[in-house]
Amino acid sequence: MFESKKQSLISRSAFIARQLRFSLYAALLIIFSLLLGVGGYMSTEGLPFLDALLNASMILTGMGPVNPMTTDISKLFSSFYALYSGLAFLTVMGLFIAPVAHRFMHKHHMEE
């Protein structure tokens, strides 16, 4: 996927294309995560779409839920969704940072 230290640095346009591709992967993961949360809140707590979207967005960003969970199944879903959201956040950040970090490390450790 990335070039080895024996290969030359890729062009700026190829790097930008790589960064855009990884940003697309991150955006798709965010959309999937939001849809998962919205579906979960709608089915377990019976929230309307906008309230479910608000709760999913707040949990996904680490802010916490807006509506109180009243059923045991919604409390379980909310707990597991919060754990999943922490991992999703780290994965999204890794997808954004990986191409930049690789280019920096590659530039400074290339075999001449």
C-alpha cells in the first residue's frame, strides 16, 4: 500500500490522491457509525430519526447522550455503542494521519 524506504518519494499529486482516498475511507466509517447509532437508538429506545441522530452524533464525538435511556436494552446498546465509538474515533484519526505520518517518516528515512 505504501512505498518502502528503498523506493523514492511519491509525487505531490499522488500523495494528495492517497490522502483523499484515506479521507474517503474515514468518511465512510463515520457515516456507517452514524447509521449504526441511529438505527440502534430508533429500534431500542423508539426515538424519532432526528433525536436518534443527535444521540448517535453526541456519543460518536464523545459528548454523551442527550436523551435518557429508559429501557435496559437501550442502556446496553448505548454502552456498547459508546465503546465502539471510541474505537471508531481512533480508527478515523489513524486513517487521516497515516498518509501524512508515512510521508514524513519516509522522507526522513529514505535510503539515498
